[in-house]
Amino acid sequence: MDSLALISVLTVLTATSDVRAVAEDGEVLWLGTTGGLVRIEGATSRVLTPRDGLPDGTVRALHLSGDDLWVGTDRGAARLDRQSAAVEQVLRTDGAVHALESFDGALWLGTWRGLLRLPAGADEAEEVGDLERITAVRSDGDSHLYVTTAGARAHVYDGRRLRQLRCDRFAWDVAIHDGAAWVATSRGVRRFVGRRPRPRPAVRQSRDLPVADVRAVRFVDGQPVVGTHGGGLFAWSGNAWEPVADQPRWAQRTRALE
């Protein structure tokens, strides 16, 4: 399904094209929107709302874990069976769930009110640390869990305690690549490496970006791509950050969606 058709489907089904989260599950595409959770498989689609058991209709985070799909909403999280889409567990939270991640045998939830840890098989989550306004939570798959916040910088959890990282106060997102954590902040991108993560230059510290406020960072085919606040998408060309539209490989992908 191309991008225009997808937006049309969302507008009709959920009365909104405001997509907050995406999860690819084989041939199934899950979309978290302000109008519910959308499941698309081929030409068929379904929208799940609080009538189906979701804590709230605004879905902000999605996380695939084993046979389950965890869904973060404005009033808590729900665990769904990925095959039947039946809600099997609901966890109420004091604040919207903006991020979900698996780490250290537990599910971690980043909410606007704090960082929560839900051990496997548990019905209640425990609060870790005293963070608020969490924007992203990401594991390096080994020994560290990275947490970004809007106002209290980024932190790393090593299984024992949270430690603050040296970066701007407003940290919006984090991506893991080759053992390094790339953190998107309001003053560019910071890269942290090592067993005790310390900042390292992140491809010239984003000096080529016309907009310093970086809101998202991802890796596509090993190449970092960042989304800026009001400035669009930029990818690292190997020598500098350049607009996605100016790079042939990305321009071809964009045209394929039209």
C-alpha cells in the first residue's frame, strides 16, 4: 500500500491521519494513532479502540515481544495476542506511555510521570528512579538501557542504577548501532560508546544540520537518518548531513511511495 492510500485508509477508519507509532510484524502492519490501534494485513484492516479493551484510544507506543504486542496509550498499556489481536492484559499507569522496551527479563515503560519496570508474569509495575517526561527507551540488547527525557537529559541503566549522560536537557530519541547509542537532542546528535558510556563525536556533531533541534534518529541500511523540528529529514552521506531529497538513493525510495 502506498503512502497516499495508507493515509486515506487511516482517515476513513480512525477519523485521523495522526500516526504516533508503527510496528512491522511480518505481513502485518500495526499503526498507533490518535483514533486507535490499526492492524493492516494485505487489503484487510481493523481498528481497535477502548471498546476492544484498550486503556485509551490514543496509541503512542508499540513493542513486539514474543507472541505479544504491547500497546502504550494515554492511560496505560495493554498486551495483545499478535495473531488474534485479543487484549490479554491491561496495565494502568499514571500518565501517558510514550515508550516500551524489553530489557533484563522485564518490560520497561517510559511514561510522562516516570520509568516503570514490569517483570515477566507480574500484574503490577515498579517505578525505577525519579525521572519524568520520558520520550524514548531503548536497549542495546546486552547490558544497557537508554532513557531520554524532555527536560532531564538522557540516562543509562546498567541493571543496578540510573546514571545521567552528558547531553542537552531535552533529549528526544535514541537509536542503537554497532554498540553505540545515538541520542537526538535539541542541540544536535550525541553518540555514546563504551561499557560506561561516554560522549563521542557524532559525525561532526551535526554541524551541517540547518536545524539543531533533532527529534528522531534511526539507522537505515547502516546509515544514520535524523528528523529535525521544522527542518525535515537528513541522512549522513559519508561526508556531511544532507537533506534526504538531495540524495539519489533516498529520492528513489521517496518516488517509489508516490
